[in-house]
Amino acid sequence: MKTQNTDRKLPITAEEAYAMTGAKKVDFSNVPEDKRAFIAAVYDMTVVVEAANDGWKADWDDVVQLKCFPSFDVTDIGVLCFSSADYYYTFANAGNASHLVCRDEATAAYVGRQFIDLWNTILKGK
């Protein structure tokens, strides 16, 4: 089941996502330096997904609601690249960043491709 909504504005940058959601940037200077980029990227991606979902939130009690997420591959030289947009119905898998799910496959694919640098920081932890 593929759904697509092309009549809404999607964020092009994390800064635009902040403006779209009204979220405030957070100072992560109190986070240990070796974790700071990762924590900041997770927060930025949370805001990006919120903006891209345009008010939609996953209902983990709804067993028929799709929860879509981007998938990635790492090349033999260590480069992260977008692979596909996948989905599940109720399985909240922390390995797939269940709080970062999208409303449809098209949104998941967009967020996966457009924000590859943030995903790279999140998935590689640095």
C-alpha cells in the first residue's frame, strides 16, 4: 500500500523544518563532545520528520496504520546511501528509529534522500 501526498510543503533544510514547526534550536554544549553531533542530529531529524509529516503522528495502537521509514546501505568504502523506503504496521523497532517514522513511503524516501548527512551522523553515531 503506497500513499503519497504532494500538495504539502516539505522542508529542504533542517533550518526550514525548525521554521515550519516553530521548534527551538537547542544548545547541546553540555553534552560530551564525542556525543554532541549525534545528539544534535537526532534532535534535528526529529524536527525534520515532524515538519515533513505535517501534523501526522504515528499511532502505535493502530495495527493497520503504516509507519514508513527510510533504509540505507553502506558502500564498501563506508559511504552511507539511501536504499529504499520501507514500512511496518505496529512493530516499534528501536533499530529503525521508531520515533522518526513518516506518514507514507514518499515522505520517508524524501527525508532519507534530502537529509542524508543527518542520517549519516545518526546511523554512524558521529
